Amino acid sequence: MQTATVTVEDRRHPATAHLPERWEWTDEWYDFTVNPRASVRVLAGVDERGYRGGAMGADHPLVWCHRVAAGRCFVTALGHEERAYRDQDFLHHLSGALAWVAGRTDR
């Protein structure tokens, strides 16, 4: 686990609306084989300059969403530590994601 800066790119989405533009967070930072940005709405990424081992470079999405036919898909790469589930900002992140996936909000 390492502390790094999550960069919130889209604060209109209910999963990220409550977060500051730069959010210090401790987690396990995943690299993805393919950057999803071309086909999804990226909500937040990580600044790789703040931790060791990042291999995606300057554009490293962590949180995104997109519509699939009549459904909705939400992805977050956050939440690998048990303490995350006691953190109010993280819990709001998840509840905002669930509200969007359930169609209770259209942002």
C-alpha cells in the first residue's frame, strides 16, 4: 500500500462530486493493460509521480463509468484496504456509484 494523489477529473458524477480535485489516498495502485479512456467517462485517475511502480504514465484512470445498452457500468480501482470501508469519503464514493448504476441520478 502506498499513498498517492487521486486526481478527480469529473466532479459532476455522484461518485466523485463530494471529492476535492486532488485527494490523498492510500491504496494498492493497479496498472491496466489497456487505457479505457477512449470508450468510457473517466471520473478520476492517479498521479503516478506520487508513488513507486506506476507503469501507465501521465494518463492513469482509476474510476470510470459508461452505459452498456440499457444498463450502466461503474468501475473503481479503489478500496483494497479494510480501512477504506470506514472512510466517509470512500463510502460516499460507493453510494454515489450505486445511485448512478441504479438509475437514481442521470449525471
